[in-house]
Amino acid sequence: MNRTGRLAVIGLDGVAPQLVFDRYADDMPTLTALRARSLWGPLTSVVPPITVPAWSCMMSGRSPGEIGIYGFRNRADHSYDRLSIATSRSVRVPRIWDMVGAAGGDSVILGVPGTYPPSAVKGCLVSCFLAPSTQADYTWPRELAGEIHRLTNGYLLDVTDFRTDDKPRISQQIFDLSEQRFTVARHLARTRPWTFFSFVDMGPDRLHHGFWRYCDPEHPGYEAGNPFERIFRDYYRALDRHLEAFLTDLDDDTTVVIASDHGAQPMLGGFHVNEWLRRRGLLVLAEQPPTAMPISQCRVDWSRTTAWAEGGYYGRLFINVAGREPQGTVPPSEYEQVRDLLVAELEALTDHLGRPMGNRAFRPEDVYPQIEGVPPDLIVYFGDLRWRAAGTIGPATDLHSFENDTGPDDANHAEQGVLVMAGDRVDAGYRAGMSLLDVAPTIQSLLGLPAVPEQRGRALV
């Protein structure tokens, strides 16, 4: 391993190129000046472009299929009701800090999604927003938690309940979260030995979900003159000041990587995919629920059901296959025919005004070179992620809705995140076509770590 230089990754969850490279570039002089001497450009995320598993994919160079994580919640088996939350134990491939440790180097890891519960590392680790609270063991070593508490007077793992109408509260928490995350990062960078440093600030993602309609005239819910009209600009100015302070602390031979796991865009509404399946006769209920509710709370007649879905920022469809699911109805010989029919009908769907939604349905084997765990049979981007997949089902449920079924939420994810990378061995300039899976091989090359043949990306240097 190259011991003459260090590398620091500043992760900004959900930061979109159209915001930091264009709309707010003049409000972010530190980042804009850094770009002038950096390799930079949009960074294409994985399918799906979701925080979990995207950060683990970025830090390992492996696809979601290889990791076996397709979102926050995943089928534990082929039963109908066993969904498990993805944790650090779900990630069974080495990430950069594992490789650095194996080569004898130290790492500092702070808030990187996919690190709870914390595991032993050569260095130190503060786990992510998936920790239930700071009363849980969320650091390695354990005693680091006390040091962080004293530094922050109460460490923020995340913005609490960010899908809410209490905008003054979450706006303050978003600013506080980012300020505190950079404060802790600067403290650990100064007080710990390290070759590799990586931290993630969830503030941008929470800002977008909570306030996009207030700042974007193209959002259907935008109202001019609202009290939060400047919050995006104010936040990105504050974020730039935090970047300046952190970068100032680094020595000249430290390579800097600023990256986001996905982008963001206005959310136009939700599509009730299970209600659509019910109307198509592909999902059959044993009894009608008294009110709209998640499918997990409904009595489904599985013996007459062909397919069902899980909702979220994207849709996951599952086919009820005979011999695979407990009450499977689709013979394996008809599986591809049924799946092809679903793809055709999903991609032909229209919005509430009769216009094509522009949906995209992915077969896992077409996007993942290897598949572990229990993948969805289809991954669906409704409106190319401008619409979310609403999973609720029940009486008087329209196919298209404009109230989020999990609480107020103004933004959806987008496939393009950002990458800005500066260092002595990095050629500056704009570059198109970069993939999130390129980040790990690039870091390995810069640190002198051996290449991993199983990785899917390519080194950018």
C-alpha cells in the first residue's frame, strides 16, 4: 500500500449535479474552486439508486446483486411476510476500510450507511442512521461514543421523522445534522491516525425530501413567496462553509473525493401499484380492508394471486411462483411469459392526465452480473423515478395519488449523483460516463491497494 499519501471521502447523500454544478455553483465557492483542479462530473448510481445499498456498492465496487441487498428491506426467504432490514451483517464483501486494514493501514469511518451494527476495524468507526439510538452500541471501539457525546452534547444519527409537516423543526435539525457531522469529522481527522477517511452527511437528502416543493418552481406543489423559498440556497451555502473548514485541515498530499450515492428530483406523485395489480386481477384479497393500508396488513388470497409489490421510491414486484412461494400459482414454465406481460403493461401505464408515465422495468439478471439473496422479479422506476411506488391498497384508492402514503415527501431519487476528485495523481477536467462502481477501484489504485478481479467498475486514474 502507498504510505506517502492519504485519501478522504466526503459523502453527501443525495446531492444532485444540477444543484451543486449549476443552480448553486455560485453559492458554493469552495466546491466550485475545487472542481477547477479536479476530475469531476455526474456519477451514475446503481439499480436501484437508493442509499442502502448504494454506499456499500460504492465502497466495495460490487453491484446490489452481488451484495444481495436491493433496498432497506429485503425478502429473507420466499415466504410472503419475512422482510429483513439490511444491516452491516448483510454486507459480506470487503469494503475499502477492510482492504486498507488488511494492508496494515488505519481508517476512520463516520456515518457511512450500511455500518450498523459496528464491527471491528483497524482504526475507528461511527455507524450510520440505521442505529436505533445513541443508547445502542454505535461505535468501534465502544468508548468512542462517550468522546463523541462530549464533543457534540448529544450526537445526531439522523433527522428524526423527516416526513412531517413540522418544517421549522426539521429545517433546524437538517442544518444541525450537517454542522455536527463535519465537526465530528474534523475532530476525528485531527485526533486519529488514518490512511483512509470516509464520512457521509445525510443532510442533503433530508433537505430534498423535506423542502423541494418550497424551492423549485417546477414542482407541482410550489408556491411563490413561501417562507422556505431560500432554504436550498441557504443550506448549500452552509454546506460549502463546512467543506472549506474540513478541507483546510487536510495536508497537501491528501487526495480528496466528494461523492454522492444518487441524485434527486421533484416527486410528481405516487402510483398505487398493488391497487393496479388488484384491478388487473393479479392480486386477490380475501377480504376488503376497511381503509387503505399496506399490503402487509391485508388478508391476501395467495392461492389466487399472481403478483404483488412492495412500495417505496421505486417498485419491487414479486411473482407468486409455484414451487418457490408457499402458495405459488404461476407454473415455472409460464414465469417468463407472466413477467414479460407485466413489463409491457407497466411500461405502457399513463399518468392521471392520460400521458405516458415513462416507466422502466428491470429484470435483475439484466442489470446484475451475479445475484445473491432473494431479488425482486422486477424493479420498477415509475415515471423514471419522478413518481414513487405507493404500496397501500384499499377502498377508494385512486391509482395516482398526490399525498405520500408514508408522510410528506417532496423529492424522489435520481440516477445521477456527483463525483469531484482532487489529488496529485488525478488529472483534472470534466468526465462523462462515470459509475458509482468506479469509485472503489479508483481509491484502491490511489492507495496502492491490489485490484479485486470481482469488482465491476474501473479505476478512473
